[in-house]
Amino acid sequence: MNKNPLAQAVSLAVISLGFSGGLVAQQLSQEPTSDTMVIEEVVTTGTPGGASIRKLDASFSITTLNDDEIAKVSPTSTADLMKSIPGLWVESSGGVSGANIDVRGFPGGSDAPFVTVSLNGLPVYPAPTLSFLENSSLFRIDETIQRVEGLRGGPNPVYSNGQPGLTTNFILKEGTEQTEGRLKYSTSDYDLQRADALLTGKLSDDVYYMIGGYVSSSPGVRDADFSAEEGHQLTVHLTAELDNGKAGFYLRDTDDHGTWYLPGASTLPADYTQVGPSNRRVLVPVSQADGNGGSSTAWQSFDMGEGRGWDGSIGGAYLELDLGDGWTLNERFSLTSGNADTLGFVPDGSPVRLDSLTDLNGDAITSATTVSGATVSGDTLVQQFGAWVVRKDIEAVTNDLSIAKQWDTFKITAGYYTSSWEVNEWWSIGNQKYYVLGHDGEQIASVGGVGEIACNAAGVATCGWSYDVDASGDARENALYLAGEFYLGDFTFDLGVRSANRETNYSVDDGALDGVFTTYKADEDGTAYTAAVDWAFADNMGSFFRINSGFKFADFDNYREFGDSFRAGSDLVIDVDQAELGYKLQDDNYSLFATLFYNETQGMPDCVVGSDVCTRLETEATGLELDGKLYWGDFTLGLNATFQDAEITSGEFQGNQVQRQPEHQVRLTQNYDWTLSNGVEVSLYGAVSRVGERYSDSSNLTTLPAYTKVDLGTVFYINDLNVQLAVNNLTDEEGATEGDPRDPLAANVRYILPRNIKLSAAYDF
């Protein structure tokens, strides 16, 4: 296919106009039929300045989901939706926040160090992960999302925040010429009560609006016996069509949290959660400076029912201008500010019988009393739980400015990316006490006057460790990037380079707080590049080959974990090199995007949670991603598969498999549409996911078994009303996502969410 620049410019102009009026966006959400050609998907992620290109023309691996596809996934969280993107291993079993997400065999196992979540092209927080905070926790999905684009590898290291792994970009819906809206109510078998609303329209000539949000409450999929999941969100998006471009402004305010689901004893059911009405309020020991160079302990009351969540706002603005004579300018700005806190019961060690413990006098315990005065017999199972409290106040400002010039056979883009972000945080973790094992199990208080269990004695923590943090940090990154494209017949060559500088300051008082702060200062430089050739050897297919070299600067926590080695001159930057070979096919009734990938990483921290034991890993991964669809009349079959061999190539774990990532995972989706005799349209859909074996940690001591998960749903379209029934985990599979990250041999496991049923009714007007 000859990529005529003039034809491309006309096509992109039509695409831009379509998006401005919401026309193409509506088309993208329609299901193709046997007598219509598949709508050509358009992507903006991974392109210089966020320029629109056809997915078929992209020389990188990117997956798109429109609003209809998002609704049929019926995700329980933002991370849960990411399971629809190949190349990812997603542990969304922790609740509405706090997922673990790994990419393409990159080392990880905790939070999401190689995942960036963006809104309208800019990251919601430039650092992908801080301890107890990853990007997906700052984002909630609702009716205001038009589509999501998931880019793996490719040109990622050059654009935006230079993420070498995954960039997931959520695109907001825009206003429409005519006033349109949606009212939606959702409930479930776990007593979800949720109301969504969306309204789009025109304010004046060439000025459009979109406003929407939700209010939600439930006890949670794992029933906490109180309103453990509560939230609300409001989003406003204004757009203006200019004579030579487009401008927009958006603001999203969110307050949403839910129970933090943690690994539990493997003998307990998958719907278990320890927190409940009887134990949610606890006294937590907090160390503080005593004024004499030491520390003392105070006690504060906290509500473990708060769980994990986000209370904050994300706002932004953008400007896209055609300056004439082939020149274009793109300006994007965003501001994020709020609190992302974590509270919950963290298990420590395996469950034991009460009579296997001894009191402070060394005598065996035959009975005990809980904090409410209830008697506990010696054969009762008890377990240590730490009441962990992490408060995080974050803020980030990001700006991306680019200017591009198009000639007949060449295009060049220059850009300047700058961002600054802060964190003020306070932790109290560890703090183990014995609790009766089971939902709403109370803390053990005393043992009949003979003496208390040692770790329950006030101010004594011999059952485990206690660790407090009081810290503040700020970072600023400035980056220049330059990208060029050259067209030669059916070939497109592109090259991009990024030069970045990051300055970091982090002051921390950790361990037992004594008022003595250690300050880390860093000034680091890095250069990333990407190069690719794309061959469009037919109208409906092509291939590409790409290489890139990127890096991940150290974030605040790395200085705390590796402070001594950093001061001794150690380089804390993680280096990533990747290569990709892709095949692309898109026709009337089918599409297939296949990518062979290879990557190497050097310098990834691997730390034992709750200790100061940290090593730095080198890894290597080879794999294949498949992303395809087959349209056969009214039947649609989708394929999302990843096959990989990822291993550690250095240190004591050399030769081991990268932790918690399977060698294969396959997700098949099905959708069948038909019309009843009374004119009612029906859609029946489902998904079958197969996840292979994984290892719980880098030592590969504990194997997490393979499992198969089945989802099923149906939607009835009755004029302007649609009714959806979605069943998640139909067979109630108990698939393990992780063991105990603090003790690989402990009998604790976190399962995928148990079977749950959601019913919703939406009215469109």
C-alpha cells in the first residue's frame, strides 16, 4: 500500500473532525456485521505528539477496547480491565485498588513498576509505582470513558514519561451535536448499589460538553458485613472546535475506596476477608521522637475498614493546532492531587491452634479472651495479623509540548516533556497481634489472668517486626524528544530519541521514628531511543520490526531501600532493552495482530517485604503476543494470548522463572447477536481464561497452580433501554494469584474474586 502523504493528511483531517463531533467514536463502539467492513481503528498512544494513525499502520503492539467492549468485560477495577490486553499478568484480586501488574516478563511481583496509566495522553502520576501505590489505584472506570489503548514496549521509552513497559491510555468521551445522555442503575448478589449518569451536548457554536459520574456502595465481593466499598466520581470534559484545530479541558474528581483483600489461610474459602464490624477499629502502635535522640510508642485508633482508595482529582487541558504549510502544534497539561491511603490486616505466618502458643510465663495457653470479652478455647485457630496503616498525600504536574513538520516523504516532531511530583507519607506497618482466624475474628486480649501472649503485651512486638515511616519527597523530570518518519513506497522508517534529566529529593525517618531524617539527593540523566521499519505489503496487512532501549529512574522508595549503596556511588537506574517483530492483518471479517518480543532488564530491586534484604536482578524474556478477532455473521470470536519464557539471569536466583508470571495465558471471548421476533436485540457473550503455573517468589519455592476462569453475560436492547446480566467467575474457580510475599512457605494464598453476579439497566436518551 502506497502511503501517499496527501491522502494521509486528508484521512487524518476526516478522523479529527469525526472525533470532534463524536461521530467516529460512535462508529468505533458499533459491532460490525457480515455486510459491512470492519471499522478501521484509530490510535493516538505511542505516536509523536499524540497524532492519530490507523492501528493497521502502527509499528508497535497496541490493543484497543471501546466503551461497548469495556462494558462487556464488566471489570471490578481498572486493573481487572487490563486482563484484556496481551502481554500482561494482572493480579486484581486485592479489591478496587492495590493491584499487582507485570508486563512481558519484566521483573516485578509487587505493585506495577512498569505500568503507566494515562488520561487523554498524560500520566495520572509520573512515577508508575510507589510502595502501596500503583497507577491503576488512581483511576476509576465509568460511562465517561470512550476507549482505552494499551501500548506495550514499542516507542514507549521515548514519549510521555518514558515508560518502557505498558502505557494504558484512557480517552474521555466528548460532547455531541445533539443532547444525549444515559442513566444507569446497577446491583449485584453482594448488594451493590450504584447509579451512573452521562450527559453530552453542545454549549454553543463549536463548543461541546460531556459530564458524567457515579455514586456507589456495597459490602464488597468478599462480604465485610458493612459498607466497605463506597465511592463517587464526577467528570467534566469541554471541547472547542477552532478554525485551525481543537482545544479541550477536563476535570475528574474521585472519592472511592474498598477493602484491601490480602492473602489468607489456604484452608479458608475464597470469599474470606478478615476485616469485619467487630475488628475494624484497632489501636495501632506508632513510634515518635522522645526529644532525647530516641523514640517512644504512642497508640492511635484507626479504621481498617477504610481499605485502599483514592480521594483526589485529575485535571487537564490540551490544544491541537494546524499552523499551515505542514506545521502542527500539540500542547497538553495535567494536574493530579489527592490522598491514596492503605489500611488493612496483613497476615504474618501461618495459622496455629491457640493451645500451641505460650503465655508470658512460658505456659501453654488452654483458653483466652478477646477484646470484647468473649472466651476462646484452646482448639481455636488463630493467626498473627498486622494492622497496617499507610497515608500518602500526592501531587503531580505534567506538561507535554510538541511541534511537527510534514513534507511529502518525511515528517519530524520535536517535543519537550516536563513533570514534577511530590509525596508526603506516613506509615505504621508490622504491628502483629493474634486474632481469631476467620471473617470478623477478634483480637486476642488476655489468657485468663495467667499472662498475655507476648506480642499482645502493650509496647512489645516479639511476634514480628514493626516499621514506621515519616517521609517527604519531590522529583522533577525534564525531557527533550525528537522523532522522524520517512516514507519510501510501502515502507515507513521511524526513529525516536529522548534525553531526560531527573532531580530527586527524599527525606525520610524510618524504622522507629526518632526525629532524625536522612535526605537523599539525586541528579540523574538518561537517554532512550527507538527505531522501526514498517512494511505495508498489502492493503490489509503488514509487518514491522522495532528495537528500543529505555530505562527506569529510581523512585523515592528505592533510595530508602538502597540508601547505603546509593551513597557509595551505586547506579539505581533500571535499564531495559527490547526487540519486536510484528505481523498485522485486518480485513472485513477478521483481524490478527501477532508480536514476537524479546527483552532484557538490569538492576531491578528484589526485596523481601518487611526486611532490609534486597538484591538487584537481571532478567531475560522471549515471548509471543496474539490479539485477534473473527467475525462470522452475528458471531464474534476474540483471542488474547501470551506465551513467554522469562527467567532471572544473575545472582542466587539465576535460572529461576521470573516470579508470579505464567509461561502462558490465553483468553478467548465470544459474542453472539440476534433479534427476537418482537424486535428486541440480544447479545450473549462470554470469556474463558486459562492461566498457567507460576512461582510465588524469585526463589521459586512455592508453585501457584494453573487455573481456568469462565465469565458469562447477556444484554437485552429494548428500544432505548438495555438490561445487562454479567456473571464473573461462573464456576467459582479458586485460582491463586499470590502466596505470602513476606514468607513464601507460609500457608497463605490470595485467590481471584469468587463468583459474583451483576445486574444493570441503562436508559439512553
